[in-house]
Amino acid sequence: GSGGGTIDIVTKRMAAQKDDCGFQIEVGNLADVDAALEEWALVMQHTESYERFIRHAVNEVVKARKLRREQKIEEKNRLKELEEAKSREHGSDMTGSGRKSSERLSSGDVD
């Protein structure tokens, strides 16, 4: 009958447990181990994703710092050029009319 089938399954399970070389005693049953490994795989995927995000964020910060440094250098150069232009302008104002000597000559002015 059906009672013999149940005993047969139990006997097969017991035989399989004896044949597992102590796996269940050392590690646990296979379903628990499989579930733990799936959770570990998910943790690893999240870790890899987080690492990619961190690397991307760091790269963006590095790019932004480089751009800001370049902009500061450009701004400093522009201010320096502006100061030089002002000092040249003041220097030519000191010589007289504010025009270069070549401009005075070409316009027909005589000193």
C-alpha cells in the first residue's frame, strides 16, 4: 500500500544522509546552503554596483576639480592681461596725447 511508499522515501533520505560524507553535519542541509549562497551572490552584486557608483563619483569630482583649477588659471591670466593693458594705457597717457607715435605721424600731426 501507500504506507510502504512513505517508508521507502524515509529509507532513501536516510541512505542519502549517510552518503553525504558529513556535509549536512558540517554545513547544513542543501536548501539552506543554496539560499545562503544566493544571498551572498546578491550582496556581491550590490557591492560591485556600489563600487562602480563610488568610482564614477570620484572620477566626476576629479574632473570638476580639474575644470575649476583650469578656470581659476584662465581667470588669473585674464586679470593679468587686463592689468597689463591698463598699465600700457596709463603709460601711453603719460607720454602726451595718448596716441602712439606711429598714430601721430600717420595722422599728420607734428610735434
